[in-house]
Amino acid sequence: MSKRREGKRIAIFKGRRVRRTIHDNEWWFVINDVVEVLTDSSDPAQYFKRLKERDQELAKLTDKREVQFVPPLMLPFDTAGGKQKMYCWNTQGIFRLVQSIPSPKVEPLKRWLAKVGYERIQEIEDPELAAQRARSIYRMKDYPESWIEKRMRGIEVRETLTNEWKNRGAKENIEYAILTNEILLGAFDMTAEDYKKFKELKRENLRDHMDDIELILTMLGEAATTRLHRDRNSQEFEPLRRDAKDGGDIAGRTRKDIEQKSGKPVSTRKNFKFLTAKKKLRSAK
């Protein structure tokens, strides 16, 4: 079980509590909790201090002047004594911390990290492996096979589009997000953030909670945008943005036509739980 309070959760790690919170749209974990769980130390703060003394590279990563790695932060938590700030690190930082802890409890996690790293190298050498693993993950989550095929095709369409953006001068992260929102606005009259709120999602991947028609319209908007980039030979952000708006409008007109013919809205609050429930219902018949 997990307990939610003001956007925060208490994660249970083998019966032990590790407090965490969302900051800048990613999980941050209380370092002392992690150290205590993995080492059984009665003074996790001192343990972490000695750990940094022994591992100078780890110590460097906790320094705010280290620009290649996000350092720990003091973040507020509700406690029995009122709101207090706790020393926290994001997931990448916690994984790096784990590498420095000489405890038998940590060994399974170290082996898992090594396995994940090895699999990532395999996927770089053979991208098809990444697609195979993604399919396996969706199957384990109980998504329908027909949905999985559309989702995987959507990933290919998205990757083709982002490659165009990269080659045509768009800056990753912020400009990619703006261009994506132009497509979604045209297709669904909602930005990505609006759509996630509409579906009552938090950090989950929006597309993992779209149904078949929503996925298809998203693909149409992105595929149309890719075609416009190429046909117009658009370069740099503003021309790319115009193409994204036009590509989204193409998908939007299709959505409105479907809605007019069916008498029902395409955008739905149905999410992953609905998708898997439908599959289980079909299996039970």
C-alpha cells in the first residue's frame, strides 16, 4: 500500500519506509531513509557523511558546482513535528549512491543495474530489441495485443518526427514540448498537460492511457507534420511550429468528422485501467 498526501507518497521497500516526493516532475527520495533501509544504520546521516569521505567521486556529485550531475536538494515533508526539509536525491542520484554502499542488501540492486546497463547497450547495437522489450512490458501490464501494435507503431512515427526536428534545428526538451503541444492542440484542443489532467493522470505517459482512436489521431498528426516538414523543407523553430500546427489541424479535422458522424466525443477520460478491464472482460466470456 502507498499513502498519498499533498502530492507526496511513502514508498514501502521490503516493509521499510522510504519517503519520496515529486519535484520538477520527477521522484526525489529522502537519502537518510534509503541509507537506513539498505544498511540498517542507526545514524544514516553519519553513514552518508563517512561514505562521501571514502568515495571522493560520490562526494563530488553532491556538490552544487558539479554541472554534469544533479546534486541532492533540501525538500519539504510533512512530519509529526510539522513541515521539515529533508536531504533528497533524484532516482539517478540514488542509483549512484547505491553503487557506493558496501552492503549485502544492495548486491541484488547492483546486479539489476548492471543487467539494465547491459540491455541498454544491446538495444543501442540492435534497436529491434528495444521494441521487443517494450512489447513484453505492455503484455505484462495486460494491455490488449491490438492496442500494443498501435502503440508500437506510434513510437516509430514519433521517433521519425523527433529525428526530423533534430535535423532541422529544433532544440530538445523545451522546443520539442512546444511542437508536440501544437500537434495535440490541433488534434484534440488540449495540450499534453491539459490532456493528462483530463484523464486524471499525474506523471504517467499520456499515450499509454489513450485508446485506439486517440492513438491513431496522434499518429496522424505527427505523421502529417513529418510530411509537411519534408515537403516544405522547413528549418528552425518557427517554420517547424507552423508545420506542427498544420499537422495537428489535419488530425483535428478528422477527429471532428468522427465526432459528427458518431455523435460522441473522441477524447475520453478512459485510461489504462479501462483498457485492461476490457481485455479481462473479453477473456472471461
